[in-house]
Amino acid sequence: FAGAGDGTPSLVQPKAPRALAGANPLQWTATNFQPAVPTANQKLTFILYIQNVSGKKTPKGNIALWSNLPAPAGCGMAGDSELRLPALDPMEFATLTASVPLGPADAGPTTVRMLVDSTCVVSMQSPELNQASFTAPSLSTLDTRSLAFVDGAPLDMAFWNGDEMRVARTDPKYPLGEPKFNYGVDTYSVIYAVQNSGSVPIADGLRLAVYAGKDVKPPPPCGDAGDGSVRLPQLKDGDIKDITVEGLKPPTAEEILKGQKTVTLTAYLDADCVLYKDPAKRPRSVSLFQPTPFDAPIMEGVRLKGDQAADRIKITYPRVALKVGGAFSKFTARFEIGNGASGAGRGAVGAVYVWVRPLDEDNIGGYYKGSPCNFKDWTAKASFPDVLIKDIPVPQVAGSYILSAVADGDCDSSPAQQSVVRNMAVTPTYTAFYVEP
């Protein structure tokens, strides 16, 4: 899923093949190192996002880090520093801060290594599938000044029409393209998490510039303010702060209805090239958001928690494990649906379509077939206000499954809502479950 923040170095999960419900149910990513240049006698710190991409709860485990271990680690090896890997429900994320102390300046080439699930209680293949390293030719003894975008958190991710996207944190979430329906507010804001990734504090005054509606290549010249910019506050080394850029203009309703379903935002740190004399080396972040042409209801899943990517879906019946050929051939699930409208749009949840498919790497973010107002090959269907979807068939092959739903599937609300729904990318509400053999 979404990778580490802009720049290097960082630890990257191997791209080895894996069976999501079998060999390795863990998927993870790490932010860039802080400090970005590994420095002698300092702690190296980063944020680690770990997801259980299976239908079974994973047990508690360990994560081991080594300050200098050239050879791969094996199951059970003690690290120079360790942290607990919590038990994770299906599709649940853990957000952890990892750190390891680095050695002296004369250590020579230094290989920082991490093994997620170091005791191999989640997977015996963790040394092959959950281990990563980075080698620095030498450790720095100099003060370094650098900035980084902190990307990769669950809230930065979405699967639109089946494609993984990095989603901008905008306010409102779905900026309106028709000002008269937005109570006079015809602009939006975007929020970025920015880190001082150097080894010393950075004074205030550096600028973050945002370009709306385009992926800017090549980099803009030094001093360009883009479509909106803001001065950064003072940042101590390692500090992470949310920075808001206000006053950005959304596309018009006419432009949205003509096909502009997403808006690309490109942001550059140090717009004036104070730290980075070469404009091409400035940290860059590219993300997308969906505008909406009218103030109409947008029915979508409700996240498990604020820091989670999956949604509030619960199998309420039966209250025992689902089994192949078991006593229960069907099950019931409760879906929680919310209204993500930016303004005062109200409407019905309408028809809810449900799909059950084997969990694989192509549907980690949910599954559906068809298009807005014309969905196909669904497993079950119900109409709200009934929040329970009944009579969902239990799969007759053991394994992990993705359970997905799309609300307002028939677009049977107001004409304004139909225009909005047809224009929006499909983002199913989803979770995972397991069928025992």
C-alpha cells in the first residue's frame, strides 16, 4: 500500500509473493528516517504502519531492530531495540514509532535492519517477507537540515475504482464546485504533515507551496508560490506538525460534470530554496481529492476508528465461527453508513449491494462490480433503514474473504444526488472474515 514519505532513506517491505491469508498476513510501510542522514551516536527513528490483510486475528508479536547487522536475521534473534507488535483484527492497522541507537563515527558501513514479527508467531516466513535493511556507507558527524512530508498513514489511502490512491486531507472532505450551494464558501484548505527530518532545529519562515489541479513536472522555480502557500513554524529536530494551506479554488460544477472527477495536488517544501539550492531536490508530495458539483448527500462507510482504513462492519449472526459445511449456510452483517457531504445535503442511503470474494492483493481495499447506478454480480442486496444485510451465503471454500458494500447503489434519491453519485469514484465499505475448513 502507500509507501513512505517523499525522499530517502527508509525501510521497504520485500515484494516477495505471499498468500494473504496464509504465508504472511502482515503488510507494512515505514516513513523516512529521522534524521534523514544516519548520524553517529544518535537514535534513528521512523513511524511504522502495519496492517493485518487477512480474515483472521493475528497474535501479539515482536519487532526487532539492529543498528548494524549486515546478515539477515532469523526467527527469535534479539534486537538492539525491540517493540511490541499488537494483536490485529482483520484489516486493522497499528501505528508504531520505532527507533534504534546508532554507533560511533568510525563504525564504517552501517546496516540498519528490522524484522517485523521477529519471533515468527504470525508467520514462519517473516524473515523472508517481513525483513528490510538499509546500508549507509558511513555515519555522518555533521549537523543536517532537511524536511519531509509524512505520508503513508491509513487515512492517506483509498481505493478508487479499484486503484490505490494517496488522498489529500482537504477541508471540506469533498470541496464543492458550486459556490452558491456552499453558503458563500468557495475555497478549500489542504493539510500536510511536515517533519523536520534533520538533526538540528529549523527556524520559522520556510514556505510550503501547493499547486492545484496538476502534477507539476519539472519542479517550479525557486520563489514560486503556486496556487497557495504558507510559512512553516519553527521545527525542532524530529518534530512533526500539521500545516494548513488555505484559500485554494476548486473546479467549477460544470468542469466536474464534464469529467474532472479528481483534482491533483502537488506540494513542495522549501519553495524559496533556502535549504535545497537545487529545486529538483525539494521534498514533493502528490495526492488527489474528489470534488463534488452540488451539495448532495454522499453515502459512504464509517471508519473503524479515526486512524483506520477499513470500516465498521460486523457479522452479527451466527455468533460462532463460519465453517465450510457447518450448521449455518448464511450469515448476517451490520453495515454502518454515513453521509460524507460537505454541506447540508440530506438523503436516503437507498439500496445497499454486497459482494463476498476471496481476499487477494487486488481487493484489499474492497470489491465491487459494475458502475454507479448499475452494479452487477452482487452476493446480497437490502434497502435501508434496515441496517442488517441478511442471508449472505457462507463461502464453501476455507480461507479469508473480503466483505464489501456500496450504498445508494440504485441512485434512487434526488436528481442532484444522482449527478453526484455518478460522478464520484466508487469506494466500497469493507472488512474481512475467515471461513474455517
